[in-house]
Amino acid sequence: MRIVVGAFPDETAMQAALGRLREAGFNAIETYGPKPAGEGHSPLPLVILAGGLFGAALGFWWQTHETVQAYPLDIGGRPLFSWPAYVPIALEIGILLAIASGVFGFFVVNRMPRLWEPVDDAPAMRRATSDRWCIAITTETPEQARHALWRFAALEVDEVAA
Amino acid sequence: MAAIFPPEANLAAKLVLLSLAGAIAAGIGWWWLFPRTDYARHVDWTVQQPVPFSHQHHVGGLGIDCRFCHVTVEVSGNAGLPPTYTCMTCHSQIWTNAALLAPVRQSLADNVPIRWHRVTDLPDYVYFNHAIHVAKGVGCESCHGAVADMPLMRKVRSMTMSFCLDCHRDPAPHLRPAEAIFDTKWQRTPDTPSPATLMAQYHVGGRNLTECSICHR
Amino acid sequence: MTRPSPGDPVALSTSNEAMTAHVSAVPFRAQPFAHYWLAVAPFGALTGVLLGSILYLFYAGVGIWGIDWPVAWGFALINYVWWIAIASGGTFISALFYLTRSEWRNAINRIAETMTLFGAACAGIYPILHLGRPWFFYWLFPYPNTMGLWPQFRSPLLWDFFAILTYVTSSVLFWYFGLLPDLATMRDRATSRRWQVFYGALALGFRGSSTQWRHYHVTYGVLAAIMAPLVCSVHSIVGLDFAGAATPGWHSTQFPPFFIFGAFLSGFATVLLLVMALRRLLNLQAWMTGRHLDVLCKLMLTSSLFVGYAYVMDGFTVFYGGEKADIVNYTARLFGYYAPVYWGAVLFNVMLPQLLWVRALRVNQLLVTLLCCGVIVGMWFERYTIVVISLHRPHLPSAWGLYHGSLWDWLTLMGTAGLFVFGILLAIRIIPAMSMFEMRETLEQRR
């Protein structure tokens, strides 16, 4: 297997080429670009929600356990289970775990850290984080992919081992 | 070859991050665990004394009562250590030439007390009163262990704050009948009054025993 | 460069590449820009002063400070609240105005977030220092301990511990997450092996694939939506630290929002000050234009009005409530020994910012700089008012007394100011001072 990388000057050119490549029957395609692109489904909001709810529940349970069971302190005869006072800490722990699960969840979902990927060997990729948009095609027939990329107005085409 | 990192870097990065996390977790774990070890708490450490006095021999063997030497335990905060005269009650008659007892004779001759080393030492910010504990049904054994079995004295309880609080929060199971206070081998039997009865007998429970100022005055 | 004007576009039309090249070149420069060392040297020295005064504090104890009865909280609490307020303003800009899709936010959010980090670091030092035995600071945290004790979960002071813990940790994570694409850019633009490996390791293999961007975009939005209410909760809890105590001058239900208003004001002023300084130092005028100054000035003016409202309500609740001790306390604030401090706060926080109603003055950099410095000092006066003036007239007249910060109090305060600027100066030599990947979107929209 080979990876063929084509670089385009802007997002529109890349998108146009992408559509025509798909039509031409290339399927194993990944694109790279220097700014957020592509709305789409991601499990991460749910991960963050779960992290936050778990954190808040944990915080609330924790405070209940300590104040009611582990270390009951009678303060002026007030009830031991004084739940309104547990809300702020439960909220803070919930937020902490929500943010942490968002950031670390992102790394897990993307299987990062991945300091190396085969596509890194393509010199064109070095500008994909600045001002170029790249299309990487993983294919058995690199010759066809190269031709297609040139035909669809790539500025630069590289081929690397997959 | 344009890639910045070689393929092995992927595994290396993960290993580095994992070992970093592992090191932090292990560090916190050690910090948490170490003060809980018997080593850090000096539990079961035998303290070297000027004279290798054996409680096993004197209490377990000869049957001398705790209060024969620790005379103020029932009336004062401090249990008291015996003056050399107490030793000499017997040792002016027996083992009068024993090399082991030379420091005792020396102490008598010089009129200088023997300097024993503390085995059970509480911090200065903790106020502990022997008399009240003994009067309210807490046996010597509860804190000092089976002294009658110790050839040399050692610390057997952690003496941490939670050790004290465990009993102050729920004293009932730790109480014993008055006649068993000084018996270091006493065990609860079917005839022993129930914990609740003992609580009532000793009038324990009338006030909050976990009040900070009970120990920190 | 022409003079900035409120009508400036949010960014001059520059290409992606020009912007990226300019911003990323700063850390790669072998020789720092002009005047860099001139700025680093004094603030580095002040950081040394901070270290020195902390070491002496650990050696000698809090007796070296001016605190005593009745003012047992002094500079430590003033400075803590002051710094955490400054820090909060940064998160507010980067998180809340991300959600409102404000186009001016992209150029300054990196500065704002970096300011938050160092502001929070300065703030976080004080609660630890003010403990009699700072090496036991972890006793604040509820962990299963050999004493069998747990802290009081019903106290705002413990809430505060959790709020700060969450805030500092989340700010660092949010900041780092926002840096990720820029770190990848830096990795790919670096020419020396050293920088490649450094940024490469930090970027963790972010390479801008469509999959990464998809997850990134969604996650960043959700995180921003969480960070904005977090800031409000943190500062409300700081307000509750005071309001929860039955002390005249503190025991007021308006404290949580009052503290949030103050956080906006001092945070916006500090960001504005940094934006004006850094756009000049790093030649970022093409992307931080008169429009940014104008917007930040308007925000400062708005929050100044909020703060003014809170000052009025302070007086209103005292007389509406009619409690004798409150009235005595409040009168002492207006006319007593410390009255100049209170009126200084009113002048700097409420009166002088009203100049910003005038459009032309909002881009007069000299005037705005002075106003920002005034607000920062004025907010410190406000904290001084809350802490010292309230405490020096407690319920019992026999306990009345005065307070003055000692030399060590002042040195520690100056020291944290040094740490703050020193940290930011070091940071802009390592990280891009502008969020490049977000600026690409702004530039795209301009085209």
C-alpha cells in the first residue's frame, strides 16, 4: 500500500478535488488543513456530559458520606444531611471532571499521542498546518492517484510508503 | 524522509506519559501510605532502656499489680514512674549483685532517678488523663497492649488521632468491668455485662466525647 | 502604522501565510525583540524578591506581616481576591465571547488565557502563604487522614478551595487544548531539530486531519460553554467567603454578583493593557486594531457601571437594613481613617472610566493605559476597602483598631506583580501570542 498526498492552495480547491476523487472511485481518503473544518458527529459532547454528571454525583455522594457517616458534626442542631451546602462543591468537581474528560477524551478518541504517522513523510504535509490543504489517498494503485491529483489541480504531489 | 519523529516515537510517547502518570500516582500513594506503616509509627519498636526491665517477669510471672509501680494512675493525669526505692523494695534483698541492676544501685547511691525512655509518647498538644480513663472502664491493655507478655516494653498501638477517636466516638465495646481494668489478659465472657450496661454503669455518654477541647486544651 | 480608530476592521486583509509567518516567528527568533531584556530584567528581579519574601515568611512565620486583631486578614486576602479577579476576566473573554461568536475575540484570546494562567498562579500563592503552617496546605483537601478528620463541607472556605482547584486545573487544560493546533503549526515550521522535537512532543501528533478537526471543533465549543459559567461560580464563591461571615461590611447577599462585576472590570482592564503593550512589542497591529481597543474599552465601561451600581447598593442595603454596626462600619468607610482608599476606588473604578463614553478617547492609547492602570489600582483599593475597612470596625467597639501592611506585605505584593509580567514575557517567547488557527477563520471571513 502507498499513500499519495496532494496539496491545494485553499479549502475550496481541496473540496472540489475531494468530490471528484470520490467520484473517480478513491475511498480511503483523509484530508488535512490548518483550520477547523467539517461539522459532523463526535461522541465527545456525550463523554463530557457523562464526565460532568459522574463528577457531580461523586462529589455529592462524597460530601454526604463524610458529613453524615464519617464525621457527623452537630452544628446548632441542624440536620446532618444539609444538601444545599453540598451543591457548590458537587458543581466544581463536576466541572473539573467534565473538562478533564473533554480534553483527555479528545486524546483517546484520536489515539493521541501519535507523534508519527506514515503520511508525515510527505514534504507537502509540512504546510498543512499553515496555509495548504492536503488530500492523502491510501491506495494500491499510486500511479492512478497521482494522475488524478495532478488532474484536479494539486500544487504538489508526494508519494510515501503506507 | 520528512517526518520529524521515527515510528518508535508513538510507543515511546505513550510509555513516557504512562510512566509519568504512574510515578505521580506512586508518589502520592507512598506519601499516603508511609505514615500508615508500623515503621513510621514506631509500632512494635522496642525502646532501649538503662535497665532491661521485663514486664513479662514482674507482671506476668510474679503477679505484681500495675499500680504497685505506677502509683498515681488512678488519681492523676500521669500514671507515674516508680522511684528507685520501689525497685529496692525487693532488690535490696534479691539479685543484689546482679550486673544488670547496677544502674539501679547507682541511682540509689547517687540519689538520682533512673532516666527511663518513653515508649508511648503523645504530642504536647494532646491532653491525656490516665485517671479518668481508668475510672471509666478503659483497661491498661486498650492502649498499652498485653504488657504482661512483654519481656521488653514496646509500643503496640498506633496512637494516632484516629486511634483515639475510634474509641471516643463509640466507647461502649472498649469498656470493661472495674475488676478487669488492670488485667492485661482479660477477655469478654458471656458473664460480662453488656457494653450498654457498662456505659450506664460508668455514666459514659452524657457529653460529646469528640469535642475538640476534650483533648486539645 | 496609522493611528488606531474605532472604525478599524477587525483585521487588516493579510494572507494566512503572512499572519502565520509573523506570529510563529516570535518564538523562533534567536535574538529577542527590542527592549525585551529591558522588560524581563526588572520583573525577573521582582520575581526574585517574591521568592525571597516567601522564604523569609516560611522561616519567620506570618508575624512578619502587618496582620493583628481586629484585622487578621490583610494583604494575603486582598491580593488573593484581586489576582483571581484579574484572572477571571481572561477566561471570560476567551470562553464567553467564543460562544457569542464575537469576531474580535480570536486575536486576543491567547493573551487573555495566558494572563488567566499567571493571574491564577499569583492568586493561588496567597491562600497557601497565609496559612500559619504552609507546609500542611494539603490539610485543606479532604483526604482519608490518620487524624480521622474531615474538613467542614458546609463552609464557603472549603468551597473556595475546590473552586480554585477546578479553576486553575481547567484553565491550564483549556489553554493547552486551545494551543494544540498552533503547537502543530510551530512543529511544522520549526527549522532546528530542537524546536521540532519540543513543539512536536507538545503537539502530541495533532496534524489537522479532518477527523481531528471534527472532534476538536465540537470539544472546544463544549469546553468554552463550561468555562464561562465556571468563572462565574468561582468568583461567586469568593464572594461567599466574605458574605458567609457575620461581619459588618461583609454579610451581604449582593457579594457574589458584586465580585463578578469586579472580576470583569479588572480582567478587562488587564487584558486591554496587555493587548496594547503586546501589539506594539510584537508588531501585531494588523490583527489587533482600533476595533479591539474600542470593544475592550466599551466592556470596561460597562463593567465599570456594574461596579458603580454595586457601590450604590452597598450603601443602600446598609441604611435599608438599619443595623447599627453596619451603619458605623459604612460611615467609617466614607469618612473614617481609610476614607481616601474607598474614595480612590470610587474614583478609579467608577468615575474616571466614564471618559470612555467619548468615542475618540477609546483609542487614545496613552489615556486608556492610564485608565487601565487606574482601574487595576482602584480594584486593589476596593479589595482593601472590603477586607481592611470592614474588619477594623467590628461589632465590639473595644475591638476596634487600625491596620497597615508591613514591608514584607508590600514586597510580596510587588513580587507577585513581577511574577505575573515575568511569566507572560517568558510565555510569549515560547508560545504564539495569537491564536493562529482561529485567526485563519477571521481572515477568511474578511475576504
